Amino acid sequence: MIQFHKKLYFCKMDRLTKEQRKKNMQAVKATGSKIESALAKMLFARGYRYRKNDKTVFGKPDLTFKKLKIAVFIDGEFWHGKDWNVRKYDHKSNQEFWIPKIERNIQRDKEVNEELDKQGWRVLRFWGKDIQKDLLSCILKIENVIKQEKMEFKEKISTEDFGSSRYRIRIIEPDSNKETVLTHYMHNSENGVSKFYKKDAIKFAKEILQHEYPEDVTLKVTEEALQYKIFETFNVPFPPVKNPEFKFIDLFAGIGGFRLAMQNLGGKCVYTSEWDLEAKRTYRANFGETPFGDITKEETKSYIPDGFDLLCAGFPCQAFSIAGKRGGFEDTRGTLFFDVAEIIRRKQPKAIFLENVKGLRNHNSGKTLATILNVLRNDLEYYVPEPHIINAKDFGVPQNRERIYIVGFHKDTKITEFKYPEPLKKEVCFADIKEKNAVPTKYYLSTQYVQTLRNHKARHESKGNGFGFEIILDDGISNAIVVGGMGRERNLVIDNRISDFTPTTHIKGEVNREGIRKMTPREWARLQGFPDNYIIPVADASAYKQFGNSVAVPAIQATAKEILKAIEKIRW
């Protein structure tokens, strides 16, 4: 491209007529400048082949890599209006000609970029002086783009493949956080939280790309690949909230009941942990993010970011070795609550929301709960109102499930009162969540199984006990769904829509003709308030365990809403 000395036009009068000037301008050739030649020769010397000024490509780029659809333009500062807003009126003569002309060139460049982008081209533009000052830097930029296109970065790599044998054999070691860090980084790439995951995420992404493409993948190329969102993570039912109103972390996450409730309220999960592998699989299938593992490990804790608003945790119930009358922080060491308390101490969130079984209230003669409250109130100095027993049936799901909720607020919030949500007074029953169509035969009990349950119940009744199976009528409320056979046996239903009594599993006896069946995993999901687009990727046995261990989403959401209302009233 011919370069013109702009002082010639700034200082001298244009003595030619418009027709003469037009003829002279048309005679100017746009190829073969020294700058363009220097760039082209260097690329050729490094083994790259291209076409110059290919008329078949829109805009006739200076250099084209046609197979890779890369277009390179070398723009002269004068003709293409560099720093135009500042230099526009540097033209001292014939401004009525030069200003519109150069502005047309600028507009033309934009149109070329847009059209090539629509056609799937990558467009690179360099100012002539940038090439003169640092030719190697411009060459490296072109090389990086060439490598990206050669690796076909437009083809997404699904994070669902990370756990498969395709990657796990060579890359993901046992107890590795690589996959977890990468998915957390991608979920937080547009907020400040990503810095906590960036370094390790880029390293793991580099390993994945080198395994997928036998090319020389640099860290810089890898970082750009992450920016281009090469890894597909958001093709899930419950992607991250785009404009979150608050941030939270999800400890002992299970299959994401807390997360579902918080996202419904506009929250952004910035960290999650869960040790059970099958639960992590379900979590990833629905949220596109793999939870960290064992929260007792310092490495796992080290990834927890700063600055989140709310800590959520459904921690297990464990006894403490209490030395005095009231246990303190050190007395909880060795339990999972200790790890929760330690995270609260380090990160100082505005609020905490803990969930546990109703039995926590009387566990170890009440000492366990007393120790928890003492640590939260006195050691960590959080305002913690009296824990409250919340029943899921009061919040729109037909399940008699009582759980204890503990909420707390940082002392700097100056919150000194809190009111738990009132029941919705909404009548619900099993019929509201019952399968709309006939279910597979495998859910129906065998005649021998039914008889065994009846015998078992009769023995207990003769001793004055109320144990045994129970059938939930369509207009009834289910018992609490819990892990283990009794959780299913105390929630049997009558469904006479079965038409094929041929056993599909190994059973003793025949399929019963009374219509007695287990609830399906989907019905259990509905009992916990999970929507029907929630994916169940695991076998039934795992699904029953996961939903039995989960939280009731509507009850969690109603309580979280009150927590957020309290926080919104204060200035942090």
C-alpha cells in the first residue's frame, strides 16, 4: 500500500482541479508497499502461505489465508483515519474534500469487517506504523490466530466429556480439582471472582487442548480460547444468572437444591462443594459446574473467593467432644461444622443460612445445637435468632418434611431481628405431583414384597409400634422422603393404570394386581420442589438417595427471600 506523507497535504494548497485530482487518485495502486512486503516476507519465511489482494474475498484484504478464513489488512494512518476524532481538523486545505473522503474510508472499513464477520472470517487490522515499530509482535498475533483456526476452535468442547475415559485416563487424576477449577472459572469469567480460578484453569485448559489437538498450544492461545468460550458449559437447564443481585457459596451442595432456590432469587453461585461423585454428576448436568470435593481439605478451602454475600450449607449432624458446659470453636474441631465455622471466620459473609435435620434440636441432649449457636453467636459474633423448624408442606409441596433452619447476620450489618417466613396456606396433595402417564412396570411391587411388608407392619402393630409401610392416597400428603428402603416403603401409592404385568426386573412372585407401586424419582423430585426440566442423569437407586438427601427448594427459597430482605435494608 502506498504511504503518503501527510505534511504534503497539511501545508500545501491543492492546485489541481477535482477532475485532475480524481484521475491521479485512481492511478494510485494499493499493493506492494514496503510495510506490507515486510510483513508478507516474514510470514513466508516462517512457513505460512497466503494470497495477496484476493479479489474473490470481500474487501480485497492485503493478505488472506483462505482455507482458515483469516483476512489481514494493513491500514495507512492517513487514509484510514487513525485517531480521527483528534486529528480530523489537521487538514488545513481542501477540508471539504478530505474529511468526507477519509470518513467514507472509515465507514467502508467497518462495513468490510461486518460483512467478513458474517461470512465467518477472522479479520486482523494493523496500522502501518505498528508494523514498522514491532514487526515481530504483529507476526506473532497472526500466528496465534492461525493456530487457533487450525485447531478448529469453533467446534465446542463439552465439559460433559471431562469425566469420561476420553480425558480422565491421561488428565484428571483422582481427587483432582482441575475440572472443578475450569468450570468455576468459566462460570465467573465476567466478574471479579474469576481471578481466584484463572491460573489453574488456564493450565488445565491447556492440557485439554493439547490432548484434543496435537499442536503446540501456548498459555496465551489457551487464554484466548477460554475468552472465545471454546468449552461449552451453559447448555444446561439452569445456567448462571446474567445480572446477579447477590453472590453466594454452596457448601455440602448435594444436587443443588440451595443453588436452585438462590438462582430463582437472582443470586450467583461463586463456589460450590460436594464430595459424593454421583451427586456431583447430577449437579454438573443441571448447572454446568462441577463442585469441589472434600471441604475438610485446605486445598479445597483455598479456592473459596472473597466478597460473597451469603454462605449456604446443609451440613451433616455430628456430635462434639465438649470439654465444658458450653462448647466453643475448638470443641467442634474434627467435625464438618468446624469447617463451616472456619470458612465463616475467614470470609466474613454478610449472612449465613444453615439447614439440618429436625433431630439436631435434641441431638446429644441438645448439646450439639447449643455448641453450634455458641460458636456462631459468641466466637464468630453473628446475630443468630432462635433456629426455626420449617415444614415443606407449608410452602407448596405435598411432603411432611420438617427441617431446622439456622440463619445469621454479620455484626457489621447491625441486624438485630429476623422473622422467618409465614406458611403459604396453600392446599396441596400427592395428586398435584403424580405422574400424568402410566409408569413402567418396574415401579410396581411384587406380590411377595407386598406380603412381606404387611407381615412386618403387623408384627410392629402387635407390639404397639407404628412402624411399617404406608400408602399415600392421591388426596394425601407424603411422609418425609429419606434415604433407604423405608423412605420408599412409607411412601407407596395406588396406581391402577398399569396394563402390562410382565416383570421387567428380577422379582420374587408376580407383579401385584392391587396397583401398589413406589413413587418414581421424578415424583420425589417434585416433592422437593425441583422443576420437571431438572435432569436426572443417574440410575434410580442414586436418584432416590440424592432427592432424599436434598433440601425442599420452595422452603429454602422462602427463607432466603427473608434473609435478602433484611440485608437490603442495611448499608454494608
